Amino acid sequence: MEHYQKVMDLNVEFGATVGKIDYNYSSHQYSVAIKSQDGNERVVTSRHLVLATGLIGSDPLHPEFENKSSFAGQIYHSMTHKSASLIPDIGAKKVAIIGAGTSAFDIAQDFVNCGAKEVTIIQRSPMFISSLEAQDKFVFAGWQTMPINDADLAGSSFPPPIALTLLVGATQMMAQHDAKLLSGLEKAGLSVKRGEDGIGILHHQLLKSGHFYIDQGACQMIVDGKIKIKRSKEGVKGFDQNAVILADGTIIEANIVVLATGFKRSSDVAERIMGEEFMAKVGKIGELDEEKERIAVSFSFCGFLVFC
């Protein structure tokens, strides 16, 4: 970030915390309360304001579980995971990962590579799985058949309803392409979506921002049994001293539990600093409005998002 600031000749303040933001209807200006890294506080006024806070906020979701305090092992959210190699005596550790999104798969793969004794992903909802080859063949084909500038323009020109509809077909074709892989994952216990219900992978990438995984190596580990899958439609009930207890009563022994449970949406961040009245006018950031356009977010067919 410091390099980017220097190269682009930008006025960037690091380590600053934004407090309340107010709007003065008489002067048509925003007042932004800022607390610097050294503790100094000041108010900055501006005529225009951009919230570049992303679709997903930085506040982790921490679900409530029964008897969490009784667990004798280590529990932490995926946002704090750095490397399984930093965990002492990793070869003797049994790991349970609550959640089955991209972070869960990446972290499970890391634990396997670092020699954990046992790694289990706990899945509640079905998800989309795609190989890199299928993505290249069916989603990014345009970038391989025309100049990049033209492909970027075309990819950014699809209205969301059209793009979402087109990606249903692409999702089904990707599933056919990955049939052997998906079949192996299902035999291992993973619940997989194929677009058969009219919902494609772009719905999850664009609107849900979760419940999908573009394979980076964890899939074969699941097929080979190196990463175990436990399905629980009702999720996790709670803990005992040495295990995670699923809603159906299944007990999964664990020394380490990783909460790959996601993050609060940026709407929560915006409401905290802008207030309820502002958010009532904006709506839920990232969702579709009455005209099927994304609220407060510009759209790109290939899944890249730019906030404006």
C-alpha cells in the first residue's frame, strides 16, 4: 500500500479509524470524524464521499455454540490463520473446520500439507465446485479469443440478469466437464451443486459471496480422504472438552477448530459510520434493486467488482 501511494502520488493516511459521518444539508458537505494512529482526532469535510469498503466487511462472523468455553483445544476465526506450520506439534493435531467456503478449503489444504493428523471440513449447505480448467474453458473463453481490451468491454457490458442467466448454462457445462471430480467429491461426502435448479455459480460469486470453490488442490485431497467431509444440514450444535458436536449428534474429535464462517457484509460497516437513515435510502449493498442492478456496486461479468 505504501508503494502504491508513492507510485500513484496519492494522499493516503495509514492506521486511521473513521468514526461517525454526518451530512449537512445546508452546506451540502460531509463531516468525517477521523482518529489517527497516534490517537489524534479531527474532522474532515468534503462535498463528495466514496465508501470503498468492499462487498464483505472486515468484521468476522462468530456464531454462538453451546459449551464453547468447555473446549480444551484452540478455536480461532479463519481471518487470523497464517500457516499451519506455525502450530506446535502439528502432526498430533486433529483439526475441524466449521464452514465450507474457499477459506475452509484453503486452510484445510494448508493443514494437510503441514502434516496435521486429521483434517475435517464441516459442511452445512451445498456448494459449487469448479476446476481451473473448466473456468478457463467456459467462463474466461472470451479473453482467449479476442483482444483483452475488447473482452474487458464485452464482459463489463452484460446487465446482471443476462449474465446470471448465461452463467447457469456455463455452470452446467462446467459440471459436465468436471463430472469425474464432482462424483469423487460426492462419494467423499461433499454436497455439490450443478446448476440444475436454475441457479449458477455467478449467483454465489456475485450475490452470496460464498459457497463456492475454484479448485486450488484441496479437491483431490478430499477424494483421496486426506480431508474428511462431515455434512450437517443443521450445522454445529456445540462443543465438549475434546470435540465438536453436530446438530445430528455426530461427534468430531478435535484439538483445533477453525471458524471459516465468513464476515459481516459491508452494509453493517456503512450503517455504523453513516447511520440508519443513510442505509435506509441506499438499501442492502450488493443485492439487486427493482431494476435488477446491484445496489451501490458496479457490475462485471467475470466477477471482478469495483465500488463506486
